Amino acid sequence: MEVKNMICIVCPIGCHLEVKNIHGKYIVKGNQCIRGREYGIKELTNPTRVLTSTVKVNKAHLSRLPIKTKGGIPKNKINECIEEINKVELDAPIKIGQIIIENIQGTGVDVIASRSI
Amino acid sequence: MLNYDIVIIGAGPAGLAAAVEAKKGGVDNILVIDRDRELGGILQQCIHNGFGLHEFKEELTGPEYAERFIQQLINLDIEYKLNTMVLDITQDKVVHAINMEDGYMTIKAKAIILAMGCRERARGAIAIPGTRPAGIFTAGTAQRYINMEGYMVGKNVFVLGSGDIGLIMARRLTLEGARVSAVAEIMPYSGGLTRNLVQCLDDYNIPLLLSHTIVDIQGKDRIEGVVVSKVDNNRKPIPGTERYYECDALLLSVGLIPENELSKSAGIEIDQMTNGPIVNESMESTVEGIFACGNVVHVHDLVDYVSQESRQAGSNAAKYVKDMLIRKGTTLKTKPGDGISYIVPQIIRTDNLEKHLDVFMRVKDVYSNSKLVVKVDGVSVREIKKKHMTPGEMERIKLDFKLLKDINDSVISIEVEREVV
């Protein structure tokens, strides 16, 4: 049996959840609404995060370009993704939304520029 | 002297939204002034996501949120001046400003919108004892260095204060390869949003030390470490609880102060609780024709609410220029009651209300299962149940127009009442 305590971030109340996995059956305690239950199960089974960082940029008025993953990536892949992002060096001009890394670390998610520079 | 209908000071989220709305309100002759080299204000360094959930129904990063408003400004052909510092504003609405291209200029405006935002409290504001070495930054300064200029501030970092910028920087530093030993917070609760506590600290196993503060900073040229102590209920350090944390950088996230030097020189009355201009339902200050919006009025936790408030200021400034704001008629005052630290707006002229009025406030403490009680001259007129309230999250209630009309010279108070179980 797997038990995890977490704070729900769906709304400002911040319920303290206890999520149990009993042979693939999930029991959420401490939530005050249905959305808390969904959040708890997702956090236990497949937690994802949108990763934001910067990459080096040349020929611009700034030396860093902000980037983000276009969707959530698995939480346990954040370190690998950051390592790959840190290797990137680009020249301006760059358009907002432009793909910087395609399908980063096989997550199926692209890394895009979050501003024009 | 230059002449404009509306001059907006500050091109951050507040100034941009106000400008766009003023133009949509039918005023063409608008000038936006900013001292930075580009539009967007502080959003350009806030590269994390979570902006725009209310405004655009999606999670954007700061620069993306800024770009959407900048695009509107450009599409509407609104004039702006960058690298321009406003030196003074007078009560008769003359703006004194200076830049490298135009030199010194005076600008006569029919209406002014103050959108200067706020700045961070620094070490001096909280009087931390110890030496004065290099390596002590406000969280926002570190954010600008790392996210825009490309400089790292340290490898082993301690964060004092659990405001949102501090939490976000704790994560950011970790992702950039630094070790963040802990975040200390003098209060028994965090000053930041729960979502940031979870996604910035818990995700990266960064400890949050509640009821703790720094009692000594050590190091001669560069900071070498901090001594952290537990505090009692009166926020006084408890002797014997000291612990040393080695670090080569200290980040301070200890609050924001609305930047109101210009407001004061224009003779605008400042609310002692918000540290921002006293405003009415139209976001107009106590000086006729000078409006204010965003963090210069009160510190917001969501940019979405800044945009919303600033649109009010923009459209009302346009109405003012077209002589459509009603100056006389019934006037009410708002007053923070028990458990509430401030309310914005402070003055309500009911004749200018259309349907309802958004009232913003902060509670003084953490409350669960309580209610906000709205009273007119001491008589309860509305109760709103609240499961959870904390000073870190601004409360907003909509007051119905019907509730406010036909009462003159009254005081509307809002207070927290604990539910009797």
C-alpha cells in the first residue's frame, strides 16, 4: 500500500490530502470537494508540471530568453529536461511561441519561447 | 509644453490595461511613460507560469501575459515613451519628465493615471543585525539578474520571507543548480499562495521554517552564513534556538511597498494601511482627474486582478475627460472592521455605479469556517461564508448596486466573524 500526504492546490483552501493506493484502488481523504479527489489521484499516479526556465540568447538587448514547456511534463523528468534546456544557445530574433526544443526528453511536449526578442 | 488627454505613468500590467481601456473608451490622445527600456514592467522577469487564469482562461508566463497587452497597445496605436523618468506631477496635472531624446519636458494632461507599481522592501526596512557583506539581494533583483541578465547570484542560498517571489526564486535557483537550504518566515503562516508552497518548495524538498527569522548575518566581504532563530508569539527570537546556515547569498522576500513619491508630490491622500492613494469607485484619487490602479494602490497577488482594476481606471479616466463622471450625489465610505486590514475602494459615489462594485480587502489572520459581514452604519446587510481566508490571498466581494443606492453619508464596514459551531 502506498500512502502520500499532500496539499491540494486546486483552490485557495489548500486541503491536506491523504491519498492511498490499495492495489490500484485510490482512496482520497481530507478533500472537501470532488476536484480535490481528482487532484490527489493525479498527483499520486502521474504528477506533471509546466517547466519554465531560460536559455542563452545572443544578438539581443537581453542575454536570456524565457522558455516554457508547452504542456505539463512528468515531474520526475524535470532534471533531465533542465539539463537539455541548459545546452541551448540561440541568436535573436526569436518569435514568441517558436519551438526551441521539439519533444523534449521523449515527453511528447515541445519547449517554446515565451517572449519575442 | 506638450498636451495630452490622458498621461499614464508606468507601462507594466496596470498601465497597459488602463491605456488600452482608455482608448477603447473613446479617448485618442494618450501617452504612456515608462522608465524601463521596454514595455511590460515586472512581468518580463516573471518567467514562471500561472498568469492569466482569470483574464485569458489559460496559464501563461509573465512575458506571454505582457506580450498580449503590449500587442493590444500597439494595435490601438497608443503612443508611449520608454527610458523616460517622471520627475514630478503637480496638482493641476502637469507631468515633468526627462529622457535622453527629448530632454526635459512638461506635459499638460486632462487626466493622469498612476500605474507605478511597487518596490521591494530591502534589508534596511526590516533591520537585520550583522555585518554588511555582498551577496544580499531582494528576491526580485535576483530574479532580474537570473532571468533577464543571465547572472547567477549564488550557489548556496538562504531565503528570508515566504512571499510569492521568494518561493518562486527558491525553485528557480534550484533549477539553475544552486542549493537552497531553507526559506524562513517570521509569521506562523506563509505569505505566499498555497500553489507556490507546493510547486516551489515541496516539489524540491526545500524546508519552510515558519515562526523563524534571521538574527545575525555573518561574513566580511561576501556573506558566509546566517544565524536563524525561532520566534515566540510576539515575533521575538527565542534564545537557545539559534542555528547556523552556511550560505553565499541571501534573498529577501519581505514585502512590497507601493511606490508613491509622485502621488505624494501631487498632494494625493495616502491610505496608511495600503500605503497607496485613497481611491473611489472609479479608481480616482483624492485629486480630481488623477486616477490610480494596480500595485501602486495596493499590492495584489494576481496580475489578473491588476488588469481588471486598471481597466476600471482607464475607462473612468476616459469618462472624466469626456465629462461623464458624476462628481456630486450620494457618497459612502468603506471602513475595515474586525479582522480586516484594508478595503479598496475607500470612497464610493453610488451615482457612478452601473451594476455592482468589486471591493478588495485583506484579512489580518488565518481564518477557517468564518464569514465576511458587510454592514451599513453598523447594520448587517450581507454575509458571505468563507471556508478559508489568509492574509496571503486577497479577498474580493461584489457589492450589488441596489445595496448601495439611496444611502448617503453612510459607512460600509466589512468584518470577519467566526462561525459559531
